[in-house]
Amino acid sequence: MSRTALGMPGLRPGSGNLFAEEKFPSAARRELGNAQLRRNLKHATSTIRTKRLNVTGELPDWEELREAGSALKTSVMARLPELLEAFEANVTARGGTVHWARDADEANRIIHGLVKAEGVDEVVKVKSMATQEIGMNEYLEEHGIAAYETDLAELIVQLDHDKPSHILVPAIHKNRTEVRDIFLKEMPGVDPGLTDEPRRLAMAARAHLRAKFLTAKVAISGANFGIADSGALSVVESEGNGRMCLTLPGTLITVMGIEKLLPSFSDLEVFLQLLPRSSTGERMNPYTSLWTGVTEGDGPQKFHVILLDNGRTNALADEMGRSALHCIRCSACINVCPVYERAGGHAYGSTYPGPIGAILSPLMTGVEAEENGSLPYASSLCGACYDACPVKINIPDILVHLRGKDVDAHRGGLPSQLDVGLKAASWALSDGRRLGAVEKLLPLGRAAAGKDKKIKKLPGIAAGWTQSRDIPAPPSQSFRDWWAKEHKES
Amino acid sequence: MSTREHILAAVRTALKDAPAVPDIPRAYRQEGDLNAQERTDVLVDRLEDYKAGATVVDEAEVPATIKGLLAGAGSYVIPAGLDPAWLAWETEPSRVTYDGGRHGARSVTELDATDAVVTSSAVTVAESGTIILDGSPDQGRRAISLIPDHHICVVRSRDITQILPEALRRLDGTRPLTMISGPSATSDIELERVEGVHGPRRLDVIIIRQSGNLPAS
């Protein structure tokens, strides 16, 4: 099971949860052994794929919206310094405080300081990829502050001491019965007669969190969009837990990656059409909140925003890969990925799974970091992710680019089996006579195949090929030999 | 060097190739093409799809419609700027609490003990069934339309646009904005949508039919 195998994500100094702890193929192999996980994922991803196609198909200008979204994000990256400065000035002018954090450690220290200054030992949280990425909950817990996840799926994951496996639906790997069992075991005061009907489960979460929302002094959120020319921030959600956190506590702390900016409010007309239809497959998500600094008499009277780098400038420096920062975290690429559908999100290690994670994590950390160099290979390059992406990130091209970087990172030192094999192939294939000589060895392969004429296990790294399939026995002679014989006889 | 300067310097270094700033192709729809009646019909269809209640009435019928929807409510809150004519029928003043203006702000606990809320709205997008509140006096601060479990929201048909770009052009992006598309919902369990989580579990929308055509947005 994923939980026992992986446990809680480990805290790393510096950049948080952006790392594959083991190579993708071995993590994926273990996850593939979980038949329940595969059933849950297949059910959930096929449901969402149908919904997404229905609501994107009904818009006559979907492709034009994608074009605009892509160009807007390209423009934001090119203008990032000026947009960041404008955003900072506008937030400050509207009564907010802007903080800057180079990495997860700095962000966590700032957040801890702000929470401590309010004299509380618990906070409520809106689901946020940024706080997940920096391992904020674990950091705060180590410092005696309880961070309560209020999104239903995050709550399920938190109660189960598990880790998210999807960026939109973090508990996608759990089915309703598993969720019911987690609630019965971990939720204080839960009705012991709780059924696994999703409606009943949602009501249990409502009852569980109600008092927390009404009494919390501090809330922590991420942000879907930051508006440079006004300093406004936006959170897109469904359950109303976001509205609760953004409205009721006296202090709001928002953690936002520096790439999340849009030039102006009117640009939301593009992204608020692209995002909900691509993520939950709805025409619009139930609730979208926007706020700018502090509004007297309405909502939190103390507002802090933390602008987070944590590897984003590494990704930005990669001319080929920087468009990965255009990602609006909709998860459409994840939901259409055949590799994700089978391996699940935990196999990627990082907070960001699936096709976007396979490029974003190594771009942010460098391909040399831990096992992140194995992530760009977690793809058949089928291109479904590129087709689905609302901002047209060319994920397959970036995957190939990062595979190149991974190969370059391993040059020098002792040649690997692959290096030796490719050298040998290059030698043999560059000269007909050499190839002819090598082909004389074909009968050896035939002998190895045995009576059923199938080779079931190749040696060395070639074993990867035969791990899940056989290869047919080679012919008894090569075409070259056959040709020579035929022409001699005639 | 401060953290801020450090990050800005890293961003500038990362962009040392000086990538071009592209023109934004805005070939997507800027204006809708439906008439007022069609916009209302689309909105009703979307609201029903979200499992929200939708009633289209003449202005004169608004008070009676609100009265009917509040029949089961022991108490309700209204923003100070709401049209008093809409509640002129009320004979039990103890059911009503006011929020904002000279009445001040109700506490979270008071709001939690309140069954319903009645607000107006700023602008509504028919195509996605999205009602937008901007905190004007007839809509109140954000907490009042969040904590009570039943939200009755009045939409004037002249404030219904077909698509989002038309609606955003009518709004001030620096105000606290709440976009509401149906009652609270979640798809977190097996991606199956369930209505009713932390926000109001019941949303009833009263659409005021208006004669004549709409002013251009």
C-alpha cells in the first residue's frame, strides 16, 4: 500500500517536497502492484476526462482562449521583474505586507514568525500547492503549531497521515469506502453509523470543520492568480472552505509562487474560463474569491503575502523549459496521462506528479537532484498532455529536452552499459561488412530462445525490454546472407 | 543584499536572453450574441444544473417570492443597503438582523445562528451561471453571504451578461469580489459532484424580468 510504503513526506532543508526519493521506474513498479489504486484512478480519471471534453467542447472559442492564455503567460515570464515590483507596490499601497522567500526554509520561517506573532497555536488552511511544496504543515507541526487542512480531499489525506497523489484531487487514490474508514478511525466525534455515500462524507467534514472556521484567528492560503496592476489575489475553489479562510480570521497569510502573476484584472477573463473547465470539468467552479490588500470592515484586517522562488528562477533560466512555469495547476495533463493513470501520483515523489510534475520538478531542482533525473522518462511521449493543456505547454518537447540534460549530467566517468552498447551499435551500423559479421551471431539468439521461439529475458540493461514482454527469436539467417545465397544459386 | 533583491536579481539573470514579449491574440469572444430573454434562459438552465433554485419574476413579485423562500427560516440577515420594499411584508421583526451601515457588523457566532441571508448582486454571467457580488451596500460584506446556510440572491436581468469578459468589464477589480456558481460543492470523492459543503448548502436565485433591451456592457 502506498501509505505504508511512503509515509509522510520527509522534510528537506532548502527546497521542500520537490524530489523523487527513488527512481520513477522502481516507485512505479511498487505502486502498480496496488490493484485497488489502479481501479480508483481509472474510475476517477475517466470520469473527469469525459466532463472536461464536454465543457471545453461547448465553447466556440476554446482554442482562441488557449492561444491568449499561452501568450499571456509567455508575456508574464518575459516581464516578470517589472510585474513583481508593481504587484509588491500595489499590495503595500492597499494595506498588505509583502515578504520574499528564496526557498522553502525561508518561507516556513516567515510563516512561523507571523503565526507566532498572533499568539496562536493553530491555523486553518486553504488547499495550496505552494504550501504543500514547501512542507509547511510539517514545519509548523515541528514548531508546535497545528495547521488544519480544510479542503475535503486534503483533510482525508491529512487524517490518514498520507500524502497527496494529485494536485486537484489529492485523495484521488482513495475510493469512498476507504474515505469512510479513514473518517471512522481518525475524525474525532464522527457518527459511528457513517455510510460511504459521498454526500454523507461531505457532511461529516462540514460538521468537523465548522467550529474551526468560526474561531480561527489565522488562515493560510495559496493563490491561483496575483494581479500585478492592482495587487489583487484570487483563490478558485468549490467547497466554501476557501471563502471561510479568506474571510473570517483576522489574519491572512498567502503563499504565492512568483510565476502566478497576471498583468491585469481583465486578464482573468481568459484564465477564469480556462481553469475550471480544464480542472474539475465544470463551466465554473462554485466559488472564486478576489481581494486586494485589506478592506476596512470586510475580511482579514492583517494581510501578508509571501512571494516564493524555491527553484522557479532555475526553471525560468531554462529557455526551453521556462514555459513549464505557465502552468495554472488545472491537472488536465495528469488526468489524460496513461502513465499517471497506472502508476499514480505517489510514484513521482514530488508534490507535482504527472506530466507537468515530470518537467516542473527537475526544472526547479535541476536534473541532478536526488532521483529527479528519472522523472522526464516517466512518459511514452504520446502528447495527450500537450493537447489537454489549457495554456499549451509543450510538455513532450520539454521532456525530451530534460532527458538530454539528464544524459549530459551523466557524461564522464566510467562508461555505462548503455554507453558501451550504443558505441558498439555505432561501430557495427556504420559499415556493412561489420554489420554482416555481427549478423553471423543470429543463430546464437535463436538457440537462446529455445523451443517456443521466444526470448523471455535479455541480459543487463536490455532486461528492461523483456520485463513485461517477450521478443521473438531472431531468424536463422540475416537478409544479407539470404540475398547472397539466392544470387549465388541463380 | 536583501532576499527581495536576491530574487529579483535571480529573475533578471534567468531572463538574460531577453525573451520577446508577445502580442496577446484576443480572438476569443468579447461580446455575447444572445438577447435578454435568451440570456435569462441560459442562466436558469445553468443554475438548475448546479442544483440552485431559479425563479424568474416581475419586479413587483420580488417581495412575495422572497417571503415564500424564507417561509421555513427562523431568522435571516440582510445587508443594510438592501431595497427595504423587498421585505415590507415582514410582520415578525425579530426574524430580521441587519448588517453594515449604522447597524454595525454581526459577529460570526450571530451569523452562524442565522438561517438565511438575502442579498442583491453586482453582475451575473449567463453562460457559466456565475453570480458576482462586489460588497456594495445591497450585498454586504463577504461573511454574511457565507455563513448562513441558505442564500437568497436577487439578480436583475439588466445585470446578466452572456460571457465573462462582458461581466468583468463592469466590475472594479480592487473590491472584494465573490463569484458564486451554485451552492457549495465538492468533487473530492471519486470526482463525483456533491452539492453542499461549507458554504451555503442552499442557493435560491430570483431573477427580475425587465422589459426593453439591455444597455450595452
